Amino acid sequence: MNPLPELISRGEEPLNLEMPFSSLREFVTPNEKFYVRCHFPVPEINPVVWRLRIEGVAEPLELSLEELEAMPRQTIQATLECAGNGRSHLQPKVKGVAWDIGAVGNAEWAGVLLRDVLERAGANGSACEVILEGLDHGMIKEPPRPPNEINYARSLPIAKARQDVLLAYAMNGAPLAPEHGFPLRAVVPGWFGMASVKWLQRLVVTEEPFHGYYQSIDYTYWEDRDGMPTLVPLTEMRVKAQIARPEAGEVVPAGAAYRVHGAAWAAEDEVARVEVSVDGGDSWAEAQLLGEPVRNAWRFWEFEWETPAEPGAVTLLARATDAAGRTQPAQRVPEYGTYMINHWLPIEVQVR
């Protein structure tokens, strides 16, 4: 059963839901419209007995939700995007959750900084990574697969863990809903959503790289290192702009003004520019960025389009460039597999 009827179901076991991107209105995505990504069933957790364990430190520590809430509270905005957002647009069709373009959202998160928890636990200076393990667990169905059930887990380099990574217990001013990771989840700004582990139960400070399933087999891509293709973990989001309206297949009036609008985001850099093409990529015009930039959050944009006087099919495209000069590619990068889908995605509409 879909607990969030405003979202589109992409599977109930496990639960996967996305926002109809054409409904994009609010800069801060309401909780009931924020996408849901699960790998296993949503665990039932009693917050009274729940504890966050910190291991791999001189003196292992357990913290209750009440103790975490008593620590210095931090509030940040952060846009999270599933690494497979847009997968249904890949050709030929591939395995995985068939996301359209709504597995992305921007929320205000409140909690305690991961670095403050690590400092309280006495993490030493020789640490390499921090493993974040959730309470969600199950069997992997597709080969290569482990022989037994596993818990969802990912790791962060210690340098990233000591930045603005949040252990969040609130979302948009309310306690986390079960599907969003109650009672505690990670929020890793600038990284794809797979890093923001939900239903946290354990942090492990380690001096060796983590080689768990979701770190070394799934959520990986091919990268050239020293002239050899190497499978590496997904990390930062790629610069990207998406069109919310018009949506694919929409009928727009001929010879009229039409407001094309959407959102764009990057990793930890600001979005510097969004461009729109109304002729399938032959020419481009700059869109207007709306509002002021908010660190780690998406940027809304709009473009005033004078639709053609003659009826027919028109293909719209959008592309973003970040402050470091990185621009969306025109074509799919094959080494990305079924992830990091940030090439231009055409929106075809009918002018009548």
C-alpha cells in the first residue's frame, strides 16, 4: 500500500516512490511529496529502546535519541537525488527501479553533526572511513549476491564525515516518518542519496576502506585510473537541470507566451547557469535563475518561451553549468552504467 498518495509508486516491496516532477512548486519539498527509496522492508523501530552505537573508537559508545537531541542542534537545507533518477529514459532498457525524473527533493533537515558525534566518541586521527549501517536488512536477489541477509551500509571518507554531514532526526520541522528513516538518518550534502543511510543503528570508525555490497558492487561505476578501468563507489551528484513544465506529451498553445520552469542542482558547487533549447539542441538561450542560492540546495529557474505560430512537435532541452564550469553532457556516459543520469533529457510537446 502506498502511504503517500501524492507520489508515484515504483514498487511496494520494497517501497519506492517518486514525486511527479511536473508538480514541482515548493522550494522546500513537503514531506508527503519527497521521494522514497528503500532496498529492504521499512524496519519497525521502538525509539525508547533504540540506540546509536559508535564502534572502532577507544571507548565504544551508545547514544539514545534523547541524548542525541540534547547535543548542539544543526539545521541545513540539502537536496537529495537518487543515483538512478531518470533511469527509465535509458535506452536500451536496463534493470533497476524505473525512475522517471522525480526521485529528487529538497528538505530542511535538523539533527546533530556527524563530526560532533565522532568527537564525543573519541575517534582517532588515523581513521580512514566511517561506516554507516542501517537497521533495514534483507537478501540480495540479483547476482552477484551474498549468501545471507545483509544490512544496508555505506561508508564515507573521514574528511567528508568531518564536514557538514548531518545525523538528522527531523525533516521540515517534523520527526522523521518511518519511510524517511525514523528515528535517525544521515544526510550527506552534495552526494547522491545512497550515501544518506536511513534507520541508522551503527557507526564504525575504520582504518581500512569498506568493501560492503552497496560500496563495492552496487552503487558503483567504471572510472579510468592509471590507464585501467576501475570500479569505484558513487559519491557526488552531477550537475543537472530538469524541466518540470511543460511535461512530456503536453499540448501547448501556438503563438503564445509559455513559462518553461524547473530546477537545477550540482554537488557542492552553486549552479551558475541554466540554458534552454526549444529546437532539439540546435540553439540555446539562457534561463533566469530564481531567488538567491542556498548552499547544498537546488536552484529554481524559468524561461519565457514564445511558442511557434505553426502547430507541430517541439523538443525542449535544459542544461546546467556549475560554478566550477562543469556542464551537462549531451550524451550518456556509458561508464556510468544505470546511475548518474545527467545527460540532456528531451521533453517533446505538441504545439496546437
